[in-house]
Amino acid sequence: MTPILELRNIDYSYHTLDGETKALSNISFTLTRGEFVSVVGPSGCGKSTLLSLIDGLMQPESGEMLLNGRPLTENSERIGYMLQHDHLFEWRSIWRNVLLGAEISGRLTPETKRHAKAMLEQYGLKQFARSRPSELSGGMRQRAALIRTLLMEPELLLLDEPFSALDYQTRLTVSDDIGQIIRRSGKTALLVTHDLSEAVSLADRVIILTRRPARIARIIPVTFDLGDDTPLARRNAPEFKTYFNEIWKELNRDEPKETRTAAPN
């Protein structure tokens, strides 16, 4: 089966008047259809840069990116991108925010509107369709942003720390909620996060990057023996701590001893 996404030996550097800063080095991995993969690594190692390259916002210096076996050289409507903030417009209702992508792309049809209404009802936002973003909680706003993204029917979802602006309790609930929505939709997702617990609770595999210039240190498959395999259920499973500690140790492998801290219990 052809991977939905394939990266082959991707390199990228930032160039300024002061010189060159190598951000990514020899990055290679694949995503299969319906897979949820998390990317973790030290702060500033280039995780968000990686998503920007895949989304076509920047071009790699070398290497090749393939989407469904075809070269990915520019922004594609088959890729949806969720950022750290929901970017809902206050002067538009939730209904009109959800339809924004379809409007801009010229794909606003009666069928699209029916689909949007169905998703608002399915994800508990139907009664807030005429509300302004400021009238919704942070979690509800993120759900609206996800509906806006899914309405474009992307084959691949890029998630750049989409829960980081939420308080801890809300973050747990919303990551569980959105994780399950993505699973049920059958979408392929690539999540960048600093939160190792989030990475383990959501992913089928976790890609661990080194310090800059980022290379792939390890790719860890994540499986849980659960009848109800949800992000919140995973956090209470016995395998959870094992995966967390394994990733923690890999991230701290090259750190000087005096700067290391113990993994949280």
C-alpha cells in the first residue's frame, strides 16, 4: 500500500544576514492512511518547521516529500492545518467561521452546508451556530476550528500544538474529544506537541527528534490493550507510564547530566 505521506532525507536551514542555521537533517518517515502520529523533541528543534514544509509554506533544501506517491511541492487542499490558536473571526458567527474555508476556496455548495450542519450537531455545537467565538469556551472554539478544517475534506491533518492555549483540565478533555473525532473520521494525522502524555495518549507511533539540527532519534510504536481505546483511557492504562518513560529517556539521552531532571511520576 502506498503511504499517504512519505518524507525522504529532508534537510532545511534558516538563512539570515548572520549566517545559516541548520534546522532539520535527513528526516525520513512515512504515514499510512488512518494513522495518528505524534512528533516530540526539544524546544526549538524544528517540529513546527517540519509541519510548515509538509504544508508547502516552505520548501526543503534537499530531499523529497510525497503525498499519495506524488511529489508534494506546494500547498495542497488535501492537507488541513490546525494551529495553536483557533483563529476564529469574532465578527463572524460560528456558522460563518465554519464555512470560511469553503467560501474562500469556492467550494461552498448546498451539500457543503448540509455537511457543516451535520458536524455541528454531531460535535455538540448546533445550538451555538449563531454565537460569536467569544461566547464559546476554548474547547468549543477548537471543535469549531476542527469542523472548519474537516469540512474541506483533507486527507492529511497537521496539528501544531492545537491544545497548548487551553488550561490543563480543558486540555485533557478537548484532546480526548478531538482525538476521538479524528479517529472516527478515519483521517491521517500528524501532531506536534511538547506534551509527552498527550503524544502517548493520542498516537499510534511517536517520532522523537533530537536537538537542532533535528534528526530522528527513534520512532516508537504505541499500542494499548484496551477495549475502549480513547486518549483518557490510555492515561490510566499500565502501558502508559512505560511509554512515557521510554520517550523521556530518549529525549534526555544527550543532555548534560547536571541539566537532567527525573521523569514525572
